[in-house]
Amino acid sequence: MPKNQLFALIVWSAMLAATGAMADVTRTPADAESRSAAAQADVDEAAMHRVLEQFRTTRVPLGQAMAIAERLHDGSRTADVSFEISGPPVYRVRTIKNERVFENVIDANTGSVSQAEIASSLKELDRADLANIIALNWIKQELSEAVQVAEKAAAGNALAGGLVKQDGKVNFVVVVASGDRLKEVMLEPPKVGQRSTQH
């Protein structure tokens, strides 16, 4: 999942859940454009605060949601996960096993599967998602391990994570709620066959 999509998913989820609507703009085009950019920044900031407020009240941590989704298909690995609040707060978790991708929605308060599973083959994915999932096969570290490292580094709780390809390298990116901010932690995972320096 592209890095900017993780933040976009979180913001979009919050904006879908927002109860207010944008007011009509009846100013001159130049004035409206500058005010529109400022209004959008305010909406984004409000959306982030709404996500953080909802996230703080949840009872199921992201790591537990990943484990729940992975248990649905024994031996599967989490490819990406995101926290969403377009309705009741949930985690959307995509796991892979063999040539199949499974998307499950896990209730962030109860840990139960809250929607029907969506299963697809790798052939149905777009090129970016397919490249990330193929890259996951060459990575020794699990996303759950990356989440633990990111939470410790950013002193907070993760609410999204996945693989990103940037400058020819594949990294885990984890979004962590720390205080009243979201922090992005980028981790370069060891590849299969590389010797780990951690013990």
C-alpha cells in the first residue's frame, strides 16, 4: 500500500464519519481558492482529531486485530491494516496465504469479524499492491513485529501499517498515535536469507 494511502485512508475514514457538511463558497475565485485550502487544512486537522478520539476509546489494539485476522486462515501473513471510523470503529486487515488475499473487518471494540470476508486472487490486485505482496514473500520480518518496534520508537499505539516501495526499497510504514499527533515510522525489514543483527 503506498505510504500516502495509509494517511489518506485514515483521513477519508474520519471525513466519511464527519457529521457536518462544507458550506457553499460565494467569494471571488482567487479568494475562494485560498480560503478553500485553509478550510481543507482545518477539515483535515479536525478529521485527524476525530480519528484520534475514536481510536483512544477502542479496546482492541491493532496487533490483536492482525492476530485475529491471521487466525482465520492458519499460516497467513498480514499485508496491511488500517483503522477506520466510517461507522463503528474497525480495523481493515488484508492477509495473504499462498495465492489468495483475504480482507477482513475486525471490530475495534469487540475483536469480532464484523463484515463478510472478501477473498481474491493475486491476479485481481493492481500492480502496486501485487508488487508489495510479492515483496512480502522476500521479507523475514512480520508486520506485527514492525508494529511493535514502531510503537516503542514513537511512544504510542499503531493504527495502520503496511509495506511501501520507495526509491527502489521496500519498507514497512507504520502510523502511530502518539499524544495528539500521528507519527509515521519507516522500518527497513531484513530480507529472507539476511542474517538478523537482533537477538
